[in-house]
Amino acid sequence: MSIETAAGLALQDVSVIDNPVIAVTRLVGMALLSGSLSGTVALVFRWYANERVQPGLPVLVGLSGVAAYLNTRRALGHVITGTGPDPLSTTTALFNVSAFLVAGVAAYGAIAVGDRLGKDVFVAAGGRKVNGEVSRVVEAVGRVIAVELPEEIDDIVGYDPVPAETKAQLAGHTFLFPKRLTVGELEQRLRTRLKADYDVGHVDVDVAADGSVEYLALGARAAGIGPTLPPETAAVAINADPAFAASAGDVVQVWTTDPIEHVTTGEIRGIADDVVTLAIDAADADGLDQTTRYRLVTLPVEPRADREFTSLLRAADETMSIVTVRDGSPLAGQPLGSLAVTIIAVRVADGDVETLPKRSRLVDPGDALYAIARPEELRKLDAAAAARGDTPESEPTEPPAEGD
């Protein structure tokens, strides 16, 4: 038998019914080809970008390899033998569809394998920005440090608690990070990982010199309009015709059209088509009808420092807490400038409030310090404000409401 004849037989389509062994063998081979290409793309992307690749690209590359093989095989069949498989036959169509289905599944499954190998390669090459889990082989090399979270995870006072499912998922979980990190860098990497992967708003963590987690508390950032409303204020949605340039923060008067009557004055918090959300006095909320269409008159207003402060505080990692200094506290007699937090006000024992106190002002027992800092810094301040041997007591608050 000539070489041309043998090659022609090898390039012919095999019926799944007549010879299923050869057909299955070819399907397995194309699955391995597709998985290899897809896994390689995932590995290279993880190594280059230190991120998990989106599944579309690796699967497309894997299927492209299978498509190239099928087209090349058919073209060579026509060139070598002068004839080739009928691309419109039922057998050919069934085989090609099966090949793409099997190759697609293999390509999708190979993404996780390639991504995992990419982490190992990055760590083994000395990468310093890996914060994902890597294999035991790389861990044994000594290039990473294992950080195990405690079983008990506290809530950050002053913030909404994270879901119980998230706590259960994180309790006792181990993260691997590069070994050549300072304690501060390790804490920051851990905070970033928890916020990015587990949708945690705030993280209060203390990491010891050996990499063990001594304390961990989590909190979710307050959402919605409620936390920003001043006392005795309510948010109400009404049907109205806001001005074209009206936006959140504008002060408006609410009027009825039949009869023409002034109802109340409020602040715009949101606009969606003809529905306007207003912050008004709680006593006026019952006077607004959801079915009535109102007219709004925009009033001139100057920039409000309280609103800007609230917006900045809600977007920042810091929060505010009121810490009372007890008798016998080591903070007594210390200047405010020596504290590692920002003090925006002090309420003395007789009830008077000093806003923006000087850094040289000394702390007296009974002072209530309005402090802004990260949760972990506020926790340490609260502990220092308590008398030696006493349990810390603080009055954490939500970000200040606008208008306070």
C-alpha cells in the first residue's frame, strides 16, 4: 500500500457507528488539544497580570485549535487522495458537533488548572504580588507564608455586620502570601484580599510578627439614604417636575397646583424621571400624597460643609467614634497632638463642646473625644482611654448625619 493511500485512509472521517473506538480516540485527542491551549492561555495570563483570566478567551483559543485541526484534516484529505469526507454528511456533522462540545468542556475545565499552575509559577519565580492560594509544592519551597484567620471573627462597632455566611466561610481559612513582607504590608495585603474577594467594607486586623492573626473584626459599609439623614428627618419619594439642572443637595420648596399651596421645604436626595426623593422634616412627611403631582421651586443655596464632610467620610476607610477618657487612663494629661487619631471635637465633663481643638490641648479625665481614624486605631484608642484594669467603653457612631 502506497504512502498516499495510507495517508488518505488516515484522513478519512470515521463513523461513530462503524468504528467508535477510533472516533472516541480522536475526540479525546481534540479535547486534550483544546484543554492544553486553554490552560496555557490561563497560565500565561495569571503569570503576566496576576489575575484570573475571563473564561471567554481561553475557551475561544481552545476551540480555535480544534477548528484548525478539522479544517486542515479535510483539506489534506482532498489534496492527498483527490477525494475527502463529505462535510454535509450526517456522520461528519455528528462528529464535528461532538468534537466541539467535548473540546469546549475540556477548555473550560482547563482554565482552573492553568490558573493554579500560573500562581505556582509566579511564586516560584519570586513574585511579590501574589495573594492567592498556591499549591503545597510551592509552599514547601519556603517562598510563602500561611496566614490563618481565627475561628472567632468580631463585628466592628459602628458598622453594619457582615453576613453570617461570610464569617463562616472565613473562619479558620488560610491565605498564602509572599514571605518577604513586613507586618504592615502583610496586614494591608490581607485587608485588600478580604475586601476584594469577600465584599467586606472594613477590616480591623492585628497581625503578629510571626504572621499569626491576633484579632480580626469585619464590618459592612452603611448603604442607602438612612444613615445620612439628620435627626427628626425623613426621606420621601414624590411625583414632581424638578428643574432640568436640579441635582442631589439642592434645597427646594414643594407646592401643590390645585389649590396653589406651599407644603414643605426639603433637600433633593435623588431623581429618577418624575420621581424625586426628598429629605424633609419628619412632621411634614404625612402631608405628602404619593398620588399627587407637585411642583418644585429650587432655592439658592451655598455649598454645605456638613454634606461634603459626610460624603468624604462615607467614602473613606476611616470612621468616627466617641471615646470617653476614664479616671486613671494613660491618656489623661497627654496632648491631643500625641494621639494617633484625628480629634475633631472634645466634649468636656460639664457638657460644653470644643470643636477643632488645638493639638496642644491636654486630655482631662471625663473628656469625650470625637475621633476619626481606621477601626483598628479607634479600638486601640478605646482601650487606652479606659482606666487600667477596666473594660473599654466607647460610643461608636455612624458617620455624622448631614445637618448635624
